[in-house]
Amino acid sequence: MFNIRIVLGVATFLIFNHAESASEHSLPRVVTPLPAPKITNLPQFQGQHKESLYWGTYRPQVYLGVRARTPKSLIAGLMWIVVKNSKYHLRHVCKHEDDLSTYGWTKHNGRDFGHQVLLDQGVALTTAFLKSKEEGSGYGGDWAIRISVQADKSKWNEEFGTGAHLFFYIADEGANALNLSRQNLNTLEDSLLASGSHADIGDWQLHLKSMDDLELHYSGFRTPHFHNLSDLVEENLSSQIRKNAPPLLSDSSDDSPNVLVFQIIGGFSFTTDVIFISGTHSESSRVEERVSSLSGTSLYNQLKYKEKAFDEKFEEIFNLEEKVDSESISVGKAAVGNLLGGIGYFYGQSKIAVSRTDNLRDHVNYISYWPAELYTAIPCRPSFPRGFLWDEGFHQLIIWRWDIHISLDIIGHWLDLMNADGWIPREQILGDEALSRVPEEYVPQHPTNGNPPTLFLALSEIINGLKNNEFTAMDKTDILVFLDRAFVRLEAWFQWFHTTQSGKQMSSYYWHGRDNKTIYELNPKTLSSGFDDYPRASHPTADERHVDLRCWILLAAECLHSIEELLYKETKPGMNYGSTAQLLSDIELLNQMHFDDAYGAYFDFGNHTEKVQLKWKDVDIGHNHADRQLVRDVLERPVLRLVPHIGYVSLFPFMGKIIPSGSWILEKQLQLISNDSLFWTDYGLRSLATTSSLYMKFNSESEGPYWRGQIWMNINYRILSALHHYSKENGPYQDRAKAIYKQLRSNLISTQL
């Protein structure tokens, strides 16, 4: 079987290399896709799998949003009004400044069910999402959303009266006109709200059902933009608000609207069900029956069943009932629910910054990546509702255990974004909705800059799961086929790091992209490392050696070597991952390059001085004008040296389990970790030791500390994993590692935000 694969692989390589050479004349290499078959085209991601994931809550940037995994989708969502400081406020897009008491998915299975609670100014909104595939339904099936509204009368603002105003909308990104049901719209005698047609699913209908007394209003809009739908609603309501009248939609519609908004007004409390039925054109569609099955008591029973199934699956996978208390289990369920409910689908083109030198002057041109889709989890709904490469590897440590096929699908989408050089843009800002949430200066992606290849973390654990027989025979086959298809991309990714991020000394690496000309930053940021403002060498040069990147390359080499062994692949000349891993795990070589005996810690190396400060100075801003600004002031000449800042980067050899279990250096790492004057707190380990000269220091006038003391759960997890490893390894420090492991684990679990 593997001989056939080798032959097919060679043929594919030759075909795609020919295609690449032909395309190089028309496209810059940086925006040319890697000439390899797409992972997401594998049969395991087509058919029933693809259809089952067609609809979802794939718009994590809004409080409740539904869309399909297709570029020109029907999209739906929820808005509502609250009164704060005697003013109306429309909620839609997740924002910190909305100051909701609580919001997030308490449970979500990533496929066909989610339950969310939102607490806002004394109003409690509960939203539940359910998908259903019935005979006669269109592609992807039907879905329903149950919205329940209750008020805490002790907190509710009386200015707003005795009822709540919800706005549910449906829009067509493909610009297809939507049909408004004008018959009996102001009553619920006829539940049909709207209808239309979409290329993927055929004819569809939107229904509303409720046992409560509700008032309805509507407006229809024609727009090419979908990132500012709340602006359309606010503009429509503004004339009423200016008159001090109740905020009611105008009950009117533009010609051929592609956005329909329905205002639902009800007293406290009330519940309403919104039902989407696809494939309504066929005689077997049984529309009324399907609407009934997704509303009322039937919907309630199905949601309860899904909640129970979620609880049972959670316990089966994580087995926590005998390990932690019930409150901690609830937090764990919410964490998993929010992670799965935060999965989004995005489509668009990345903006790429390409530098060139002309007449001794540097210029930057901007070009577009190819149009691409991304199915991914996201780090944070209000701040970062888009794909981040280094975050995704940590997300997948949970998701693969929950649903291996969703996890492989996500990893495949990321690897399919790789260009011909083996580079993946670290931040994915795809589509207008994503772009609307990002400051312009952070939009361009720089092809010289990488991001930690954390997907190897998840892949390594999946491979260990294979070795430990944790998968069914069918899942095991799918994983092996996935790894076989992904291998060429993983190799290209590794080679990109190995060549573009290598240092001057053999087996050394450094993160490219630091600004060596900045005058406004106390310590030039290293965004590409994921550790943004973590202290590195004060003066960036090509002499730098970054210990964390060295450990990431080791992880990647070990993972690729494991895949080679699994698939019985022959080692290619010049690409011996086993030998590379052996070299990078050589503790003596690592110590020569990064270890400081006096501190007992691992450090970066570079051109550095500790005598740097921010100081107010008059800065020439041109045209004979000066402005007083906070700028960097260097008080002594930097020298090549180890950078003496103890923090997360110092612990990467420990996290990578490189240090021998009998080494005195391991004892030093355990002492550093458990020292409450350095790392240790009752809530987890700090990102930077309190003894650092940059501990909790602002990096510029406006940039507060980020990785300079704050506690980050992802790195704490990796440290905890290493402690668990050393607690199982025979050696003089085994018991000490076990004790620290137990206490840190307890501290992290008890830290419930």
C-alpha cells in the first residue's frame, strides 16, 4: 500500500511542480499556494461529514450568529436593546465595552447543539441552537434557535418599561433577494416570517413560534455590506428615538431586500422559537410537521436530550467526577462549550506586506493572498474573533479529544493556507466582518515572520493516541490517511522554519520580524513568537538565539520523525528528522548556547543592555515642529550576552522534557517554578519573574504589560504536563516534581474566572 502511495506522491509532486513553474510568471511566489493536494479535499472531509457541519454558530464575533461553511452564505443573528445611563444601546457584536455581566456557551458540542447564557443590565437571555436533518430537507438540514428572556426586577432599568426588544435577522451574502411574508406579520397566527432560495439548499423558509403574546415589526434592507448590520438597525430606529418614542422598526422594506430584520417585543418573561426550514420546494418537504418538531415541547425535549448527551460525553472523555468538585466540572463544561462554540468559518484574502529596496530606500507593497476559507477556533470573541496560528495548536489539544474529525478538519484548513515557501500567515483576517475588528496597522501579514508551530503539539498527542490504541479502527484509518496527505505540508512548514529562522550558529534559531529601528518601545516586540512584549535582547540583530524557537523546532522534528515511522516513509537525503531531533535535544549543546550557571536558568542570547528606559523628549515631527513624546533612552552600549530575564521562555527546555531526570539542572528548574518570589502564585505561574527589570512595565506610552507577569493558562498547562512527566520518571527529583504538580494543578483548577 505504501509503495503505491510513494508512486502517486512522486507523480503528484511532478504535476504540481509543473503547475507551479507555469504560475510563477503570473503570481509572486509569496501568494502562490504550495503545489500539493489540499488536505480538506480528502474523502473523509466530504460527503456526510461536510454536510453535517454545513450550518453552525460560525460567527463567534457576534453574541449569537448562524452561518454555513460556504463563502456566500445565508447568515442569521440576534440583536437586542438595553437602557444604560438613560440611553438605548443595541447589542450585537461582542464587545468588552458592553459590560455584560456574563455571556458564553455553557454547553456546545461543535456540531448540532449549543446553549448560551447572556446577562445584560438585569436581563437574562438564554439562547439554544439545534440542528436537524429530516426527510425532504435541503443540504445541511434545518435548524432552530430558542430565545428565552427573563428580567431581574431588582436590576432592571424602569425607563425601559416592562418588555424586551429583540431583533432577529436573516441576510444573504450572495445578494439574493429575500421574500417577506406580509400576511398576518403582526400576529403569530401564521408563523412564516420570510422565504427565499439559495444555491446550496434550494428554497427555504424562516418561521417564528411562541406561546407568549408578542408584538412584531420588520424592516428590509438592500446592502452589499454585512459587517455593519447593527448600523442599519440603529439608523432605522433613530427617528423614533429622537422623538422620545419607543424604539420601533419602520415596518417597511427596500426593493429586493437581502437583509430582513424582525423586531420581537414581549413582556417579562417570554420564550420564542425561530425555525429555519430548508428544501421547502419538494412535495415531501412536510414543512408544517418539521416546524412543529423544531418548536414548542418537541424542541424543549430535544434540547434536554442534547444537554444530557453533552454531559455524558464530557464525563466519558475527561472523567472528572471523582477528581474535582461539581463547581469545577461546571467551569470545565463551560470552557469546552465556549471553545467549541467559538469555532468560526471565514472566507477572504489576507493582505501581505512585501518589502523591497529601491535606490537604497525601503518600500513596502501590499498584495493579496489567494481567496481562501478557514474553519477554526478563535482565541477570544470580543478581542480576537479570528484565526491565530499559534493559538490554534492549543485549541486542538482539547478539540481532538472531543471530536477527532472536527480537529483534523480544522488542522487541514490551516495547513491548506500554506504558500509555495511553506509559510502560513500567522493571523487570519478573512472577510469584512473580521476586517472590521482589526486596527489597520495589524492587518498586513509579513512573509518573513513566523508563529510557533503549535499544531505539532496536537499532532504529537494524536500520534500518541494512535500508539495507545485510543481510537476506533475507522478513526485510526482516517488519521493515517490525513497524516499521509499532510506530510508534504508539514515538511514544507518545517523547512521554512529551519531555513528562514535559523541563526548564525548551527542549531540556533531566532524569531525574525523584530523592529531594530523603533524609538518608542522599551523592548522591541517579538509578535511572531506569540510572546509579544516578553523581554528579548534590547537591540535586535541577526546574532540572536531564541531558546523557545529552538524547542519548537525540536518538537516539529520529533513529530515528523514519528509520522515517518507510522507511515513507514523512507528518510529523504538531507531531511533526517530523527537526527535533527537528536541534535536539538543534546543537553550539552543546549546548555552551551542558552544556560546560565549563576541563575540556573535558560536564556535568550543577543545584543543586550539592561540600561534602557522610557523618557519624555521633544521629538522632531517635521515641518520645524516638535512634539513631546515618550521615547526609548539607551544609557549604555549593548553587548552580546545572555538576556537575563527569567520567565516562560526560560522554562521551554523543561516544558519540552529535554532535561534529564537525574540532572541537577532539573532541580534548579523546580526551584525556580516553586519560588513565590519569582513565578509562583496561588493562581498559576507568572509569565515573567518579579525580579525582572521589565516585570509589569509598560512597553510604550500606550502598550501595557502583556507577557510581563500575567498568568497564561496555555503555558501553565505545558509546565503542568512537564511536571507530570518528571513525576513519573525515576530520579532524585521525582517526589519534588510530583508535589509541585499536585499543588500547581490544584491552584489552576481553583482559579475560576
